[in-house]
Amino acid sequence: MFSDKWNPFKSGRSFLSAVAIAILAMFVISGSVLAQEDTQVNAKPTIVLVHGLWADGSSWSPVIERLQAQGYTVIATQFSHVSLEEDVARLHQVLANVTGPVILAGHSYGGQIITAGATDQPNVVGLVYIGALALDEGESIGALLEGLPPAPALEHLIVDELGGAWLAHEDFIEHFALGIDPVQANVMYAVQQPSPVALFGDVMTVPAWKSLPTWFLIPSNDQVILPDGQRLFAGRMGATTVEIESGHVAMISHPDEVANLIMTAATEVETTD
């Protein structure tokens, strides 16, 4: 009935082998496509967000939501702020566990951490400063503040017996959290962590912004790190700069603008790679 050439019973093994090869080929092709898709998904830099003093990682929550919605992997770890050295060590630990390129974004004192901590870190491809400090080699926060009137938010610092500096309630609500709903601002005040006064004496080593592309968002109503100081920082590093009408904690009051600048940085470093 069947010729030997087409008889599936006499050629069963070869027939099954052909089917197996075809199925295997389908899996290989599918796997290749999935691998390509996975590579494309993971092509975006990981965004590592670094919080400042008197705040914690949750201060980035509105920005995190927006970045994740656009497919970015985001890390907003907690920093002790016991010392700059300890914060830098923590940042290095985070970076060591990230595969692929990283954009670092620092708010306020978080700028000090990324400036000191991103130097010689090969996976960091860009720095974004949000109302932040960006010192040069040999500078310290204390030395910059000497002889200047204190910023409104820092005018009545309360220093405890352990050397921790706290913001007074009125200063926190009216100046630090300027532009934020008072209910939310009071929650932020309730969870503020003290800033060791010793941090202000730490001297910057070689700043990472000398070797990496930078972006800077300046809140024009900042009453913690005054805007003129931020303009000086941004200007001398040659940062791509955006200025918005916001208080110090722009990540909460203006999350769209902050997220957009971080995504701009991520897109521009992807384009140049």
C-alpha cells in the first residue's frame, strides 16, 4: 500500500527524529526571540535613587511609580547617614549587585553620596542631582556654610546629646517641606532621622561628576540648599540643567518633572553607548 519511501511504519524512527528536530528548532528559535526581547527589556539602565538627610527612601515613592510604569528597574535603598564613608560603602554594595548600566540620582545630601560614591564605579553611566549638593575635591559642607547666613530650614537646628541635628517642626513644615500638603508634611516630620553634625566636616575626594555626564534639577524655591548654590554646582560641572518652581523636596511636590529628567538622562546615555 505504501512505498518504502513514504511508509511511516517502516520509517518510523526517521519520521519521529524529523519531528523532534523540527520541535527542537522551534524551541531554539522561540528561545532566541525571547532572549532578544529580554535583552531589549533589560537594555534600560537601572535607576538607583539616593535620599538625603531628614528623609528616607520612601521620599522617592511618586518618582518610583512613574519610572516603573516606563519599564525601569528602580532601587531606592536606605542610607544610615552615620558617616559619608558608611553611606558610600552602602552605595557600593548596591552597585555590586546590579547587572548592567546604572543612573544614580541623588537628592539633597544624596548628591554628596553619589558624588563621592560613583567615582571608579564602572557600571555608573550618569549622575542626576535633584536639589542636591555637588561638592568639588577638598570642599566640605561646613566650609561652604561658614560665614553665610543659614538657609531658612536650618536656622533653628536642634542638636541632641549624641550629636544628631533635627529640624524644628515649624522649619520642617514651612521650609523643608515647602509646597507639600501639610498632612503629608507632618507625616514626613514624624519619621525624620537626625543628621550627625560630623557629616558637615567630611571633605570631598575626587568627585564623580568630573568623569561622568550630569543632569541637575534646581528647585527655585529651595530653602534648604539655596538655589544660587545649586546654580554654582550645576554650572561648574557643566550639567544639563532644568529649573522648576518648587521647594526642596521636588520628588514629592513635582514627581513628573523629576522622573522626566531622570528618564532623559537614561535615554541620553543609551543613545551615546
